[in-house]
Amino acid sequence: MKTFGPWLASPWRRSAIAVLAGALPVFAFPAPSLWWFAYVALIPWIVLVRSAPTGKRAAYDGWCGGFGYLVAVHHWLLPSLHVFIFLIAALLGALWAPWGWLVRRLLSGVPGPGRVIAALVVLPSAWLAVELVRSWQGLGGPWGVLGSSQWQVQPALRLASVGGVWLLSFLVVAVNVSFAVLVSVRESRVPAVAGLVATAAATSAAWVWSPRPDVDGRVRIAVVQPGVIDGADSADRRFDREELLTRQLAGQNVDLVVWGESSVGFDLGDRPDLAKRIAALSRATGAGILVNVDARRSDRPGIYKSSVLVGPDGLTGDRYDKMRLVPFGEYVPFRSALGWVTSVGKAAGEDRQRGTEQVVMNVGHGLRVGPMVCFESAFPDMSRHLADDGADVLIAQSSTSSFQHSWAPEQHASLAALRAAETGRPLVHATLTGVSAVYGASGQRLGSWLGTGSSSAQVFDIPLAHGTTAYVRHGDWPVHAALLILAVWCACEGVRTVRLRRPGPEPHVPPARTVRESPVRPGR
């Protein structure tokens, strides 16, 4: 950075570079899916921040990089949110300002071994704290968590069963910090290499120790993906298409048929004719049909998105109402103040209503499934609770049809691999318009994806697995450990600051002596 020092003296140029550096990790996510790039993508950002002339400037660099990161991983929202995506990214990007300050505090100048070792645990911990805060549903949820870029790497998925996506994020940031020190501070390369070796050793130990899921049985689950159907009567035509595709499953010995999110646009209590048609499909296929209803309910006020199970005799009574709604897409936060956004972007004209609890359904054939709707599959705690409650298979019903020609469908489908690996349960990701996918209990992909251009029904032969992963048993322990690390570091810094500011004892000055070795007397 010394070469570019004068050029980076301009705050505007420096901020622009920080935005671009923060955006680099997006290439590790689908659709590019350059998973290996995640381990070096933060290096330019870290090197830039450590060169900041002041702590305040480092915080600005962290803020600007966070802005770039959020815009990049959510760029596909631009057609829906318009300019608001930049406003939201600017607000949430501020979460990285303390992280930027910490980077400079620990890595500026020529850091000694102590500071490098501290950076290898404190900076990943601070990154996890940022991801924890922004993962709150009201702030948009955990989309684009750095560790989720490792969705197709089997050793990483094995580690996810130990500490979830949080452990992967911690390790990715730690590796980036080590490489950043290696390339920018020659004098600190020994502790940086030691950090890489320690990280590799800890990762290998966790990989060897973590138990593999016990496979004990198989089920056949069909996914029905009707494809893009637009127009004024799209709800009726979509239902007709789903009905036609489901009838093709007769005689294929399926245990469950899954339709995507918003696959039924009418409340089945108000439309018994549709309920009868779905029941007929259940009888024809010999399996329950798990549909998703997006409509105003007949038994209570408001619009709900609900997973509804239909059997050969009609509605079974099993129903799950979506609990975590998409901000602006399904409700407008503080509508009284922000309701005007509906006239600018594609925000919800009316707020959907929330469900109150998760549900595990017995769908027949001794199979218990745990449904989730849309971006609920991005939340590790929801799938973990369903597995802990006894679900054999996790189901995610989704629709990304509004973002059909973007990276969003593939990004959404990739999250299912992590949820499967974390819980040790297979996961079926069923969508209206693609990408639909199924993953085994170790996060491995089963069969082929149903892409965004597909309109078909596909049967997946899914191995069942039981047992409890460390992540299901112990929960978000990497996050708790990260918060503890930050608390200990802050306490140590506080003690150090107090000691530096405490005045030391005045030095003892012996009295001056004359030539005759007698003390000088004042006044003489």
C-alpha cells in the first residue's frame, strides 16, 4: 500500500476502493460459485484497512466495504427495491465499521506475534458478531453469510455439522487474515504461517471427530415445478399445470409430493373444489400432497403463506403458517411511516400475517417432515429446531420467480445444502420456477437440479439418516464463543489502557552534594 499511498490520500478514492474490495466475496457465491475465492477475497479489504492513517479512517473503510459487500450479495434485489437497496446497504454496512477499526488496531504497522495471534481470533469473532446482528429477520435475515459460500465443499459441510455455517465463516475469515499478513507484513510471516497451521490442525481434528449421519432407510419424494406462468388468471392456470404434472407421478411409488411456495392461490376452505382435486391426486399417486397456500384465510383475518397437507380424504388438518416474513416483500416495516415505498418499488401492498410455531407433520408411510417457507431456509436455527423435534426430512417451499434471470435462484437452492449438513437430515427445496434441488443428510446433492427453464415433476430417491449432529445438540456455540472472545479482548484492552494512563511513582532524586560531600542547604 506504500506505493499507492499518495493516490489513496483522497478520501473519495479510498472509499471507492473499499467498496470494490468489500464486494469481491460475491464471486464465491452462486452463480459463479468460486468457493475457493472466499479464502482470499477479503485480503484487499484487510490490507487497505490496516493501512488507514487513523482509527476513524479505518472505521470508514470498514463501513464502505460493508456497503459494497451487501450491495454485491443482494444485487438481484435492485429491480424490486430500486434505490432503497443502497440506502439499506449503507445503514447495515455501518456494522462493519467496528470491524474495520479492529483490523487497524491489530494489524497496523509491523504487528508482533501477539497482535497477529490476537487478530486470528478477534477479527473472525468480530465478523461473526456482524453476521449475527444482520441475520435478524427484521434486518433481512442471514442471506449472504460468508460461510454459506462453501455449500458444495464436502469437508466444509462436514464442519457445518459441528458448528453450523457460523464455524465456516469464522474459519474463512481467519484464513483471509493469515494470508493478508503473509502478503503485506514480511516481518510477521512466522506467526501468520503458524496461524494457518493451527487453523488447519483444528479443522482436521473437527473433521475427523465429527460423526457421520447413520443412514437407515429410503423414501421417494417428488417435486412438482410448474415453471413461469404469468397473466391475470395465472393462479388457475398454475394449479392446472401442477395437477397435470402430479398425475404423471401415478404408479411411481412416491411417499410424498411437494409443490412450491404459493402453489395454490386460494384458501382451500373457501375452495372445496380445489381441495377435492388435490385429494384425488393423493389417491392417484398413493401419497400425501404438501401444497403451499398464499391467500386470505377463511377462518381468521389476514393473508397467510401456509404449508398445507392434503391426503386421499382431503385436508388432513396439518398446517404450518410462515413465521419469518421477508421485509418489504411480504410486509412493510413501520408501514405507517414507510408505506409510501409501495408506490416506488415492489413492496407488499398488504402485510402477510405470521405463524406462531414450527410444525412437524406425519405425512404417512412413517415419514415425518418439517416444512419451511421461502427464505426461512436461510435461518440455521429453524432447521435445527425441526430436526430436534423429530423431523426425518426437511422441506423448503420457495419461489424466486420475481428474480428469475438473476443469481438468486441458485443462491437460494445452495442454502439447502448447508441446512442438510448442519442437521444431518435430507432437505427438499421445492420451487415454482426453479431452482429446485434435493440434498442428502451430509449436504451432498441428490439427482440433478430443476433449473429455471424447467416445468416438470421429478422423483428423488432419498436416503434417510438419524442421529444428532453436534450443531443440533449444541446450537450456535461458535457465535457464543466469538462473543466471549470479544468480551475478553475488550477487558484486556481496558486493563492495558488503565495501566498506561496510571501515573507511576515519582523517581527518587538524591540531594545534591557539595565538594565536601555535604548536602546542599537551601538558602546558602
